[in-house]
Amino acid sequence: MRLEGTIDIPAPAEAVWAVIIDPRDLAACVPGVSDVRQLDDRTFEGSVRASVGPIDGDFAFRSVLATLSYPDELVVDVEGTDSVTKSRVVAHIEAGLSSTSDESTTLAYRATVTTKGRLAIIGDMVLRATAGMMIGQVTKCLRARLEAPA
Amino acid sequence: MTSTRGDRPATDVDVAVVGGGTAGCVVAARLSEDPARRVLLLEEGPDPQPIPPIVSDPKRQSELILESPYVRMYDVERPDGSSFPLLSGRIMGGGSSINNLAVVRPMRADFDAWSTFGGDGWSYDALLPLLRAIEDDPDFGDDPIHGSGGPLHLERSYRLDETVDPPVRALIAAAGDAGLPPCHDLNVPDPIGVCASPYNIVDGRRQSTAVAYLEPARGRPNLTIHADATVVRVLVDDGRACGVEVRDPDGRTTTIGARQVVVAGGVFHSPELLIRSGIGPSDELTAHGIAPRVVREGVGRGYQDHAVVYVTFQGTTELREDYVIPKVRLIAKSHPDRATPDLHVFMQPSIRMEGLPPLLPVSVRLLEHRATGRVRLASADPGELPIVEPALLQHPGDVEAMAGGIAFVRELVRHPALAEFYGDLVNPEPDADADMLEHILTSYISYYHGVGTCRIGAADDPLAVVDAGLRVYGVDGLWVADASVLPTVPHANTNLAAIMVGELGARAVAAA
């Protein structure tokens, strides 16, 4: 599955960058993420819980900031396993910032998500169904964080 | 005789049935009704006895599909390089042991289409007595188009006229206002509307063909069942099938003589076995260094299936786990001008994730396939799965029909009754038609209803593999009897059609 889009954030690029490269800051903005543990300055782990009808599953993941080059190159590789089917999900995410003014930034992202194993039977559908709303929530959260008074 | 697993049969037989899937169990059970006929059923998957609860208990369907060892996945690619799986059952009973248990007859239009390939014997009127003989339908047993006392028991756990479930009532109201009435019997020749789904369940137990057909036959001394047995190839001598070469789990091969061979490996493995046996398209035989016995260009070609696309709405309320599915399905047309309903629409269970409102997917399932795909060998080694190129949504007419179906669903959920449950469209983004087209072409999956890779047809039809009586062209004593012989995908789930083909195969072999 491929995802591509832009998010406009009314904040300077430096401030946006600081949030998106901080695993705890970013994870706090992603719906459903819990148990976040930072392993080093580029690696963190966590889990996401989701249900589809009668199926409840946890998805444990590890995220690595593979490339950090302000402002236009952030590459994140995520790998995880779900608790129900033990399938493997691999995501490669590329993002970059461009200033649209002193106080506003556009975040452009492109992601490829691959599911290997039984989870592929329903996982793609769930990812597609939730991705748009998750990105919407992340956008809202980032804006709120960056707009909040220091 | 009880089943043995992976052992070498010691004696030659009258009929070797290759594949204990949906149709193969039917063929073996029917042919062994004659005690004078020695029948051997060979299944590559296991034959666990008793059948494990994860298979027999319909309530564990999700677990069966997602976690059990009895499901085989075939990764296939969309043109954009993304992939999705096709599935088959790798256990005695095949697809009928892992499917969602729906018993859905092909529509009259399907029999009409099949008649153009197979003649009058494939017409609705000709096959109605067989459809009746297969089933035991207590809800409609007295109806002239239904049967009672057949091996396959049907039950409808849900009656539309008794429903108190608000979402189902809402669906009935919305569909009714769209001209789609409640349809109490899904198995009429021309069904349309909100239909209560019939299932093959008895006392809470799945009635796969391993149960409904094979179980009563297991005690017959003339029936031998070998599970965990891979058939490497059909042996052909002087234009006549004469047996099979079988490999056990330890890699030992043995040869079994048979007067007649019935291939029932399913839509992926029947063509694979024929090709490995030297019966197939010249390019495949050449590519894999297989000595040609009979060149039949249609082997593996002609694959058809049903494409499925999900659209997801924001839920306005939390819904119960059992929601609409599997109680009812909507049979509809992608466009009012269509002669035959070409859609199954399922209101799917909700998706829930912390921090997000409930999401309500609706699946749109296109019951026609204008393009044709192909099954090819990955290698001549039977241990390697074949390559499947399903060609779903590769014809503009299919894409147009799917888009029409999605537009119909978007309109349907705006009906005030359904709008109590369904909010805004969230996937795909509702902004532009181009987004919807991209969504269709990059997210479609399969309904797991493949057919057509060994299809019936006249002798002068270059892509026909078997004749109307399922006999393989060019080889005496060899039949194919499974859903792979169906020349077009029916407007229905394919399990019952596969059972019907199994019955036809058994009759053809018995009459030979």
C-alpha cells in the first residue's frame, strides 16, 4: 500500500522538525499508540491496538529514524508483528518540510507499507480504512502542539 | 477403511481422484457408492480425524482463516506492483473446509452462459434436478426448485421478516426504497435484493464436503483415502491415462495404476498438474522442459474471479460485533440497465482503534469478470506453488461496473435509515472521481472465487480443455472435475457450483 500527501502546519519549519524527530512527541500524536519505549536517539518501540469485528489484535513495532537531514529529508523505517497472525508489516516513510512562510510549513510524506503473512488478508483493508483518519488526527495534534503557548 | 497419511497404496485401483477438495470429496464419495469400483482419493493436505474445532466450528471462522495451518496463500500482484493474497483450503474438503459456509446457487444467467460452451446439458433446466438432489433445505423443501434429503444441509439462522436488529432493518428500508426488496430465498434463479444467507451448518458444525459427502463413505472397503500425498503427474500411456505418480511427505515417489483418473485439484492446481503431466500450452511445456503429451493452449488460461473493493465510512455509533454480516447480503446491479445483478454488497463489521471513531467498511463484490487471467507453473517441481495472474479489474467494463457499485453504495448509506449508522466516507477520500478510480485499481482484492483454468468447450474451441462431459481433450480416461472447468465465473459464491461439478464428474466417470 502506498500513501502520499501533504500536511500544512501553521508553525515554523524548525519547530515542526523538532516535534517530528522526537519519538515521544510524535507518538503522542498518533492515535492508538501506547507503550512507547525509546531505545536510543533514533530508535523506539511501541504498540498499537485495533479490532476488526470480533478480532482484537496488538501490533508491536520498532521504528528507526534512518535518515535525518533538516529540512527536507526524514526517512523512517518501521517493522512490526501483529499478535494474532504473527505476520510482519514493514513501512518505509519519507518526509520533508518546506517553509511556506516564516510561520507556516508544509510537510510532504510518502509511505510504502507491505504486509507479509496472513495479516495481508485483512490488514491492507484496515490500514487503508484507518490511514486517512489517523493522518487527520496526527495533523490536528501537531497543529495543537505547535500552536500551544510555550 | 480409515485414512492413512502419506503411505503408499499397495494395489492398483479403478479410479484415482486427485484432490480431496470441495469437488474431489464429492467425486470419491459418489463413485465409491458402487462397491465393485475401487476408488482412491489422494489429497495433498492433511485429513485430521476428528476434524479440529477450528475447522468445524463456524464461530471460529476468523481464527481459521488467520491462524490455522489449513489455508494456503498465493501472493498475486496488481499492475501497480502492490500485492494481495488468493486463498485455497489445504485440508480434506478444500475450500469447503475453510470458506464462509455460504450455499449460493449460480444464477440462471450463469447456466445460460455455460450452455454456450457446454451445450444444453449445462442449462438451468437440465441441472435443476441435480441442484435439488444436492441439497437438504428445510426452509424451502416443498418448493419445486428446492430439495430435501440431499447430502448438503442448508440453514438460515436469520429471517428477514423476524429481524429486530436495527442496522439490518435500516438496510432493508434503504434497499427497499432503492427498489431492492427483501429476498427470503437467495437460491431462486434470478435473486435480487436483501437476502438472508443460507449456510451449510448442522448443529453448529461445518458441513464441508469432507463431512457431508466423504464422512458417510469412509467405511466403504472399496474407498481408500490417502492424505499428505502429492500427485506429481498423471501417467499417460498411448493416449490414455493409466495412473498417477505420487510423492509422500518424505519425498518417496510411487506409481499407482488406475483405469480412470479424475483431476480435482482446484482452479490453481488442476491446470498445474495437467501441465506437469505434459498436457498444456506449448509455451509452458517448453519453458519447463516437460515432454508434451497433448498441447492444449487453454490449460491455465481463462482464469476468472470476483474483485472486491472496500469503501469505509465513519460510524455514527458503536455497533455490535455481529452486525449485519453474516446474516444478510445485498444483491444488486451496478447500473439499472444491467440484465443480471452483478454485485454482492456486504455491510462489514466495524474497525475500532483507540483515538478514532468506529469505522464501517462496506465491501462491493463484482460478480462478473470480463478479462481472463492465467495460472502458470513457477517450476516443474510440484513443491512450488504456481504463479497466478488473476487479471482482476483489467477490463474497462469491470472497472466501470465496480465504480457503479461503489456509487450505488455511497447513495444507499445516505438513506435516512442507514445514515443513523453511516457517516462520511473516509476511505477513499471523497473529493474526486479520480481518487475513487485510483482507490479501485490499487486496493482491490479477491472474493476467492477462481474458476476457468481448465474450462469446458467444444472440440474446435482452441481454449477448451475438457468437453461438456468433463473429459480432457486428447487423453482417454482422464477427467477434470472442479470449479476450474467453469468457463465463466458465476454470479454467486463458487462452492455450490464446485459441488455440482463434482457430481457431474462422478456421473460422467460412472457412465464411461
